[in-house]
Amino acid sequence: FTSTQGTYSARAGKDAFVITPYGLDRQYLEAEDLVLIQGGQKEAGKRPSRSVRLHEAIYAAHTEIESVLIAHPPSI
């Protein structure tokens, strides 16, 4: 994917995950651009994807899941 389409996250502990930021081109992301969500709180100074609560709900409901990918293709 390039552009800002799609959201990716990965579990980073029992009550934490990292998620792609809002509004940044996925092609140019660096590890430090990812946003840590821990205990329902976002990392200070960063803006997570707008679907952060959906990812959080998936992790809470499915403890076996380690990552989530939500695609938003520009055309089908």
C-alpha cells in the first residue's frame, strides 16, 4: 500500500499495541512513526489512525490475534 489507505497494528504486550498514524503515507513510515496504545491511552504527541478503537476491540475480544490489517483500497 502507498498513500494513507489502510490501517495496520500489532500487539505489543498484554494491554498494548502499536498502530499506524493518521494522515501519514504508509510508504514512508518509520518505526518511530507508529503510535503506541497502552491501557486505552495513546502515546503523547502522536495521532493514531481513526480506527484505533476498532483495533482495540478486536484485540480485547480475540486474545489469540497478534496483528490487524484493515484495507481501504481506492478501487475494487
